[in-house]
Amino acid sequence: MEKIQRVTERGQITLPVAWRRKIGVAKTIILRIDGDRIEISPLRTQDDRDDEWITLFDAMRDNKGKGITAEKFIAVLEKNLERKKHGRIR
């Protein structure tokens, strides 16, 4: 199945609902680069709480493709723990 899909100015695409239904995508996917191809797969774990996963840090989104130090990552974790305590995230 092929489809021409536009990419937004922010680099976003929409996965057609028929595709999402066919592979059973909920809210979390895995992206892999294989040469000049991008592979999109649903995240499958043994955990029945897959929908509770959130992305805390994305190097491309949050830091122009660069990693961060352990100290900065710990600060990100602590910030999200505070947000969770106050009911701002699940």
C-alpha cells in the first residue's frame, strides 16, 4: 500500500487511519532509519500500560539533535515528577 503524503513545515506527517487500524497503532510508535527509508512500527511491550508512555526528552526535538548530560537528564526527570505530583501529566 502506497500513499503520497505531505510533510508539514514542522516536519510532521499524518498516518492514514486505515494504516493505523491495519497495524493496530495506539499512541506509541517506533521509527527506524534503513538507508533512505523510514520504518514505522507500533511499540509492542509486555506492559499493558503502553498508552501511559510519554517522551521526556527527544534529542532532535529538544536539543537540535545533540544529547544532554546526565545531570540535565536528571533535571528533566525531576521536573516531570513534579508535574505528575500536581496532576499535569499522567
